[in-house]
Amino acid sequence: MIRSKTALTFVATIAAAVLVGCNVETFLNQTATFGAPGSGGTAGAPLGSGLRGTFSVNFENNTPFRAIFTTGVFDNTDERTSPIFFQYSPDTQIQGINSSATLEANASSGLVTLPCARVFSVGSRSLISLVATNPGALAPLIDEPALLDGVGFSDAALTSPAAAIPNEGFAGGFEALLGVDFNCGSIINARLEFADVGVNRFQVELDVIPARGDP
């Protein structure tokens, strides 16, 4: 069927109206590629298949306390998604299984590589809910004390039974969106910051080094 110019104009007008009516960040997030900059070849690859591109993240704990949290990636429009996640926890048994170290005071995690997904999260409620209800093959690796809403901070000795209790407070969890906050190939530096005074003493701040080829 050949559409008339009038019909094409009508369709374009409707599309523009829909775009204006919806959230622009949502649109950018849902249309972002899972591949390298300029590539759409991995757009349909399942999370965890190894067929997607990657990005890197470094956690920088600039507080005087141990950080305890769950972090990972997931696709927010896939109801069957199982997140790819890991945890920073003082539980030595969990450390031995999934090779996650504790993130002690004034320490850095070093770069960790994760598969591209629609959402990168540190302790957000959506991630915690997915880990609790649909962990997939990672179910045996879940460390309950680190399954926190946000990021917890503790000053207890690592050998103490209270090492995993966030007795110093919390930072709110956050989510970064693919195509909005970062792209495949990006390097994210997630900084955990602390202030001596104030209501929200702990904060999570994000610095992003764009992928090569990004504007």
C-alpha cells in the first residue's frame, strides 16, 4: 500500500504528539542500544547471555565507614528479567562464593564490568525486589544483610557479629538509565560521600566517563 503525503503527515503528527506526551527520558532509555556506540546488533540479546555490550563501574567509598549494599543491572520493561547483581557484604562465606569483597572506609572497589541493561542500580527498591523475587541462578548467593533499601554504613569491626548492621545510617538507593545517564562502553564512578552534619549525611553521587564515540 502506498500512503499519501497527507497520511504520512498525519502519522508524523501523531508520533510527535506521543513523544511529547511521554517522558523523554523513558523514550531515550527504551531505544538505547545494548551494543557499542553506533551499533544496534545486540538490541534483542537476553540479559546474561553474554551477547550484549558492557560498561564498567568503580565504587569509591569516601566515608569513614564500611559500605554494605546490593548493586546490579536489569531491564525495567521485561517482567521475566533476572537481575545481574553482586553485593558488598562482610559475610566471609558469601565473599568466598561470589568473589565480592567488603567495601571498607576510604577504599575503592576497582573497575567492575557489567553487561549493558536498561537500568544500573545501587540499592534501589526495584533491584532489591527483583533480587528477592526473581534471582535466577544467583539465588544461592544472596546475602540477606546486604539486601538493603539503599546503602548501609557500619563502623563495627569486620570480625564483629554486628559487622553487617548499618548502625551509622543510610544513603538512598539510586538508578542510572541506559541512554540517559550512561551508554554501553561508559565508565561510571559511583562515589559514596559523607557529611558530618545534616539530615542526609550519606549521599551517592555519580560521575560518568562517556564511551568512546559518544558526543
